Amino acid sequence: MHFEQMADDYATARPPYPAAVFDTLVTLGVIGPGLEVVEVGAGAGLATRDLVATGSHVTAVEPGMRLAARLRRDVPTAQVVVSRLEDAHLAASSFDAAVAATSLHWVDLGVGLPILHRALRPEGWLAVWRTVFGADTVDATPFRRRVDRIVATRPAARRSDPGREARPTVEELTAGGWFTHVDTRRWRWSSELSTAQVRSLFATFSDWTPTEVDAAATAAAECGGVVTERRVLVLHLLRATTRPADT
């Protein structure tokens, strides 16, 4: 509901994914001309545009009606299914790959992974990635140190372990034996954000309150009005297994 209520803001505030991610997926044959790809939690189409641009035939699964409407408008060549993955009816063995861009952590994997496995052709690909903002694997900027102080004031119940791997983890994705892990790749990149862009971006984070968003915008203004925000993108690549029930 958080993303659905701010569909237009989400579409413009979130940074695009690095081109290297899609180049890698094309090189590996995960996506590309003529391939059938199902995208989980497509949102307003941040990744969908790039998937379609590779020549992939994309079926985008998105539960939010406003987000789906924006997706249909902005990426008209994608087939949009308004549904949670857990409730989606995807034809068996109809896709070459399943892709989830910063979305699969919202899915009940005990339900979603078997659905994806059934929808994929034998040994089909599952590509799952997530952007980690202000990741502790890079040197913290003055702005990020201010952000860390904002987060540190939260009650313990709302704080996450900074050393914890971004979900879903490889262990979660391979649970149940539906998929086997092939590779994990990481990219680092950064961008310059104005105070207004910081406010818009942080407002899209579901775990940030309006008061905290205001504090982040104030921090950006006090750091000069234009700040560097560094990110790490983590991509997990898996393939569907052959289970006894599938033979």
C-alpha cells in the first residue's frame, strides 16, 4: 500500500538500475530478443523498460492497481497482470526466465518460489536483485553519516542489523530445492542528489516515517544542498532444478 499510494512519486524518485546489470543478463541469455520473461513486482516499470528494450517479451506481475496503470501507460508492450505473485495464474513451462528487481523480499517465498518454478521452462533462470542504499561496503559520505544517526535514534524494534545480508538471501532462494544458486554479482555506483531529490527518494522507503524523511532532507541541505549517495546492487542468479515431481 505504501508504494501504491505514491505511484507517481515512486516512478520518478527511484534511481534507474545500472545498464551493466541488463548487459550481464543479456550476455548470459537470461533476457534478450524473443525470450519470455516474467517480472515479479514490476511497480511502475523501473526495470521493465530496460527488460523490454532488450527485446524480451515481458509479463509484468504487479499487485498495485495504480502502479499497474502507470506501467501499462509507460511500457505498453509489456503484458501486465494485476496480482500478487502468490495469487498469480501463470501458465506452466511458459517462461525462459523470472526476474525480480527490488521486490522479492515482499513475497512469501514458500508460496512464490514453487509458482515461479512451475512457470519456468526446464532449467529456466531466476534473476533476483536489490539495491542497497548507503551500503556499509563503501566509505560513508558526510550525508550518509547523518542518515545513520537518524536511523540510530529509532526504537530497537525498528532498527535492522547493518551487517545482515539484504533479503532475499541465497539460502532463502534455494530453500525447498526449487532453485540452485549459480552466481552472485555486485555493482557499486553513486549519484548526486539535490535536497528535493533526497526528500523524494527517502519518502519511497517503506520503513521511513515522514519525520525521518524531513530529517534526511535537512541533512542534505546542511551538507551543501547536493549530496553523494552511494549504492550497491546485489544480483543473485539461479536456475530451476529438476525435482522428482517434474519428471
